[in-house]
Amino acid sequence: MLKSVNGKLTATEIERLFTEKVQEGRTLEYKQTVGNSDDEKRELLEDITSFANTDGGWLLIGISEEDESGKKVGYPTKIVSHRLLLNSFREMANHAIADNVRPRLHEIDFCEIGMGNVGSVIGIRIGASRSRPHVVERKKKITCVRRNAHGKQPMDSYELKEAYLRSMTIADEMQRFITNRQSQIVERHFDGLNINGQPLWAVHVLPESAFTARENVPLDRFRSPRQVPQTVSGQAISFLPNHLGLLASDRGSTSGTSNSYVQWYRNGVVESVSGKFGYAISEATTFNNEIIQPGTRLLREGAMVGLTGKFLANVCHLYGLLDVGPPYYVSAFLADCAGYGTKHSTSPEFGRTSQLIAPKNLVFPILEIETGISTPDEGAWILRPVFEHLAQAVGIWDSPMYSSDGNLNESVHFNDF
């Protein structure tokens, strides 16, 4: 497996391929360049779909695998001029994929790695696809390929049938996992931890590769003290391996009582639960010139938006270090929330009457992230459909956390508790 930084390859990693004579195979292929002929464009599309139809991987352009006699040896021998401009090539490839690959393929990232005076290498990272098998339809010819240890191979009828059946079950597997964990969260089953607070705010991030790839993610890279996973309500203090993968909490221990935790599973799924977002008004307070009565139970909605956005940015950053590519799916859940409201739902300015959450638990729509998240602000905006759903649960048409001019509400904050 190639080691990337924030989803990008480094010159050091490319040099390692040469030093160790890493052979191309199931998750790696070398290519000198891509021309403009129909045959060369078809070959590029087949290269890309072969990764998507298997376990994902990297296509590296600008690397020769020929020895001095011109014989292919299967490992990199030299950097060659690919004569491609990254932006133009990316645009061409994306258009070709949109026009010629069915079903539509999204799980692709492009990068260019400078190699000093010898030139550069273009890297294409392709994720294992939930929608596989993907076929290439070009010039009235249809092909469907996969990969094995020897490179790309055409899929036979049995493999096609198996791939179609598999694609139908991935969504079911994902939903079963989410439903099972949500039921355990309601029962406060936290594998040795006791989570304080009510209600419980639970967020799952599920990379598609968790349900398609055969290998576990390398969680041992978290041994670096600089790579600390965050919980959904702030920075984790301690993290240790457990039987599921790696567990981190906002207290100094991964057992006993805590306010929040994050569990990284070996397949790349991330779960975080916090009980810090609910509170009761101890004395009458004024909001929008209206009095909120003592005892009213409220959600810290601005903190939920900001800190969950920060959590998603942290997860995507760590996915880059672990070489776990998009798409990612985000599932949010609010347990034991009946009787809670927001400051806005208790103000007649937003609703005719005060309204609190009626159901005991709220399940929010699953979100898809196609390109990753680099900042907490991006994470907060990705979450808008979730908080629109929450707003409607408390009798408001639109979430006041988001404004029409593209700004977040001033109550949204990204600071830890």
C-alpha cells in the first residue's frame, strides 16, 4: 500500500518505489503517458475502472517499467516525460469518464508529484466503488475489467454477476451496521466506557472502502503524538488500541467515565459519541427579547454544528494519512432527546409557540462526501441537511445556524468545551 499525506503522494514515496523495486499489481500500475488516440483513451478508462472494480489503488503516469533493452520488468526503472498538464489532463479524464463509464464513477483524485530535475509524476487515486462493476462504453465497444496480482484482466460472466450482487449488498451492510450501533448507543453500550450526559449525539463516518476493500487500514500510524483523533465534541486526551481498532476519549482513560469518545474501527469506520450538547436552564434567561423559563432543556446547537464540522475535518485529514479515499458517508443520530429544544425553537420570532423534540430518538439523513473536507467550516456546511432536519423537529422551517449569504450563525463555534 502506498503511503500518502492528506491523500497526496510525496516524492519520497515515489523514490521508495524505485529503491524497493515495487511491482505493479492489484493496487498499483505504472504508465509512461496517455496519448490522444481513441485506443489510448480507452486504455486509460480501462485502467481506472479496473481499480474501481476491485480494491482501488494508484495509477502513476510518468514512470517507465522497461529496462535498457526495452523489456518490461514490472517495477519502475526511470522517470519519463509524460508531456501532460495536470489541469488539462484531469479535465479530459473526467469528461471521458462521464461520457464513457457506466455507472458514473466518482471516487477519483488527481495529484502531481514533483521529482526535481527529472520531471514529475501524475498520480490518480481510484477508490473501490460501491457501484461496481463499471463498464467502459466507447465507439460501440463495451469492456469490463478488474485487477489481480498481474494487473488488469477482463471480467468473465461469473465475476460480473458476483460484482452486481455485491454492489447491491454494500448499502445494506452499511445500513445494518449503522442501525445496530444506534440501537446499542440507545442502550448505552460503549465497550467499557460510561458516557455522561443527555442527550447523546452520535456521528458515524463510513468510507465506502470499509465495505469493499480486503485490507484493514494501518491504524498503527496513530502512534505519532501529532496524530490525535478528535471526538465529536473536542480533542481526545488518550487513545489506545482495543479489540475493535483504536479507542480515544476526552478523559485520561479509555475505560470508566467519560463525556465523549471516538472509536476507529480497523476497516476505517469512525464512531464518535458525546453527551455534552444538552443542558437545562437553571434560571430565567432572555433570548430575542423572550424569556426562557428555568428548567427548559436545550441543545447547544452552535457547538454541535461547529465541533461536528471540526470532527469531520479531522477524520478526513487522518483518512488522508491512512490512504483511505472518498467517498465517505456521514450518519448522525440523537438519542434520548425527547423534551429538548433550541433557543430559537423557544422564541416566537422563529415559531408561533415553543416546540420541543417529540421522538425519543432522532435519525438524520445520511450524507455523502465525495472529495473530503479540509476545514471545520467545510465540515459545518456539509452538515446543513442534518441541522435543517433538526430545525424542523423543533418546529422551524430552516436552520438558523446557516444564513442565505453563505455565512454561519455567530453562535456556531469550533472551540472545544
